[in-house]
Amino acid sequence: MKSERVLIVAGAIFSFACAVNFSWAQEAEIPPVQYPVLPAQSADANGFVPEGWLIDTRSEGDLNKDGLADLLLVLRDNDPTNVLKNDSFGPPELNTNPRMIAVAFAGGEGKPYLLVLQNHTLIPRHEQSTLDDAFDNTTAPTIARGAFSISLGLFANAGGWDMSNATLTFRYQNGRFELIGFEESTVRRNTGAMTTTSANFSTGKVRLDTGNIENDKTRTVWKTLPRKALLSIDEVGNGLDYYPLPQRPKGVDADPG
């Protein structure tokens, strides 16, 4: 009986949170944004930062296999009108300022960096007060073995049970940055069900692990992706929405025994 009461109370709180968030979403107007065009070249990282924007994170490493350290910047708008007052769940203010990813190849000694990528779709804009910001700017994207990886997280303080972290890896090939790897771990907080997806697009193989956080039992399934051209970073779109298979698998309930 006690457990039933707890579930009823939890359900009521959850429903109330959903209702409040829906009400706020109906009233809040997310300001529109015009994304500036970045300069084609610059002597340093600061030259790629548009007026009113700032460098959220900065990474350096060789991305075109010429032995020089290239630039990977996550830029963020710094417009105070995009910071909205929040009377609902979550923080008192919601910073909806959008981000852009910029990559510039090093030109060598005495030569400028050359812009090769400007993307504003992979990192979603923070528009819901009950969701954490998908991008953690305390951890810069990594550059390793000629590729860069960006991690995005999903966590709802109301309105949903799932929390997840996805890492997307891109390599410069065929004159563009193409998605070569995808890792995602998801946990459903009310049941403990968990799933892990690992996709290698160079081999066309996807590994799916499903289980529950309450035990060590894991079921592994391998799938083969259909042969097709790799997606560019622009074709991926919102990195939180992307998934390599038609649907995400569900974890399993905990073993009652």
C-alpha cells in the first residue's frame, strides 16, 4: 500500500510538472535568430567570432592530416534579449542563445586559418525550461585520430523519464565532415531500463545492448546498416534527434527475483 501511495503521489507531481511546462511553453515566445555568416579566413580564432557572440569552447588538433593544429570552435550568441524569465520549473532564467560550430584549417606559418565548416543545427537551442541545456560547455569537443566528437545530453527535471548522452564523431572526407561514429546511452529513471547504442558507419555495424541498472544482465544484438553514402554534419540535423536505426530499442524491466 505504501508503494502504491508513493507511485500515486509521484504520478501527480509528474502530471503537474507536465501541465506547468505546457502552460509556460504556450506563453513563452522564443526570439527568432538570424545566424551571421562567418569570415572565410582569419589570423586567429577571435577573427571568426561575430559581433555580439563569444567562444563557448575551443579545441585544437589536426583535422585534415597535414600535421597542423586546426581550430574547432563552438560559438554562442550573447544577446540578452534571448535570456527569458522563467516562472515555471527549472532555473529562474532560460538562456535560449543559440550556438554554432565552426572549423577552420590552419594555413601554416604566416598564413590565415581557412573556414571549412559553419553549422548551427547539430547543437540544439535550449528552449525548454524543464530540460537541461543539451551542450555542456565545461567539456570541449575532442579531436583525435583526425576526427572530432561532440557530446549532447538529455535530462528532464519534469515532463519525461529518459536521460541520455550521445556522442557523434565526424571526419573530414569527400570535401566535407561526415558522420563516422555514434554512441548513445539511455536510462529510463522510473524503471531502470537502459540501452546503449554503438554505430560504426565505416563498417556499417551497430551494436545494441539492453538491460537494467538493477542487475548485470545485458542482451547484445548486432545489426547491419544498409549501404548508403555517409551523412554530412548538416544532413544529420539536430544531434539529439538523430538515431541510426528506425527506432530506439527499449531497455528491460528489472528482474523481480
